[in-house]
Amino acid sequence: MIRIFQLPEYSQQKVNSLKEVENFKNVIWIDLQSPTAAEIQEVEEKYKIKFPTRQQQEEIESSSRYLEDSGTVKINSTFLNIRDGKLEENEVSFIITKKILFSLRRFDSHVILETVKKIKHHPENFNSPAKIFIAISETRIDSDADLIELVSKYILDIGKQINYKDRIDEKIILRISECQELTMSLRETLFDKQRVISLFQRNSDLIEENEKRLHIIFKDINSLIEHANFNFVRLEYLQNNFLALINIDQNRIIKIFTVASLVFMPPTLIASIYGMNFIVMPELKWATGYPIAVGLMVFSSLLTVMIFKKKGWL
């Protein structure tokens, strides 16, 4: 599907072919959402541009993520979204010319939707492709901030579960691992945006009066990176704390088995002695031999327990 936005009212047309468009006057943004190969080719041929392939979108080299060519800026960027509790990473390509912004995406983006809503409230403030791209970047920062806040709440919830007494759930370590992966993905996309904005700021032909807004975006990105790093440190602390609690719990279990073994060692020794088959054993002829042997076993067990308590081992 092709979305065409036109000034001054920022009117929107949804078409499957450019042939359906009667008037191309004042076109400011062409957004291709999950387009067919024919739709992509049609836009490329009309406006003499070239969209990156899916493989080029996913490459991480700087030359593939940001490219300037004859007054045109090409940007590949990763959009994050959480759907049904799972993290989704989707690639979006932007081509910024002096007159039109082109975007290519293969998913339904709430960032684009929110940006369109914001622009329609004050279309006069977004009368250039660079301003629209900056508006999308600002909305992405807000979205990333919400994701980081969500992760922070999730981490706080994990911390509360770890502090439960006499309850250690091994599934917590899996939740910590999931949060770590999510935080790393957030950091990677933030670094990606930081690099793009930094390179974009160097293009004096496009930034025009937008330099102040770009500077604010850059500062916001740095702030989010610091917050993401803090979340990562908190996760490492929770992970170490959880593993320490598991070790303490395991040591407690081993201690119980050790004490039980030591308590029954003296009675086992006594029983072993009187279980020997020797002819000369005077105790075998005693009428009180059996109760004396049992008493020694009980006494030796109690004595061992008393020694352990006195030493503070129990």
C-alpha cells in the first residue's frame, strides 16, 4: 500500500498504484507500507530513486545505515516494538530529498501513526521532508522511553520476587535473561539512532533551522542510553543476588545432610562393633548388653547434637 501526504492540509491518500492519484502537487511524504515489488518499482521509476533491498536494510555497517548521494540522504533504521509480550525488531528505510520524504516499511508502525496524528494537528510546522523525519525521530524517542520505563518496572517486579523469604523460583533467572536481551536490543537501537542523528546534523542543506531540535534529540538519546545502562547494571545485580540466594539455599540443604550424617556416625560405629562375629565378646553374655548398646547409640547422637549447638553450627 502507498500512502501519499500532501500540503498544506497534510491530506492523505491510500492507493495501490500511483496511477490512482490524480494530482501530485505539493506531495511531501510517500510512505510505502508492506508494498509489493510492483509498487516499489513504480515509485522508484517515477521519482528516480532506489530503495534498499531487505538484505541491505538489515546490514549493520555505517555505509549501509546512512548514505548521502547528490543531495539525497538514505537511512536504514531499526524500529522496536513489544507485541504480546515479545520484542519485535523491524527495519525502516528513509530517503530524504529536498522536496519529498520516502519511507519503506513492512509492518504496521505505531510510531508512524502517532507522528501522522501529531503532524495533522499543526501541518504548517512540518512543511519539509527533514522536519517530518525529525518528527518521526522524536516520536521514536518517546516510544523508546516508554519501553525503557516498562523494562524498569519489570526489573522492579523481579527484585520484589527475589526478596520473598523461603521462596526461590528458578524461573526468575529466565525473566532476568529476557530483560537483559531486551535491554541490549534497546541499547543497540539507541546507538543506531545516535549515529544517524549525528551524521544527519552534518548535512547543512537539510537541517536548516532544525539544528536545535536535532540537538535536543541527541541529548535525549544520550539520556536514554544512560538509563538503559543503569537497567543493565541493575539486572546484573539482581542476577548475582539471585545466584547467591540459590547458593545459600543449596548450602543449607547440604548442611542438613552433613549434620544428619555426622549425628548418625557414632551410633553406626557402635552398631558395627557389636555386629562383629567374634567368639570372645563379653558383652554378648550380659543380660543388659542390648539396652546398654542402644543407650550408647542414643547418647552418642545426643552428644554430637549438643557439641554442634555449642559450636554454633546448628
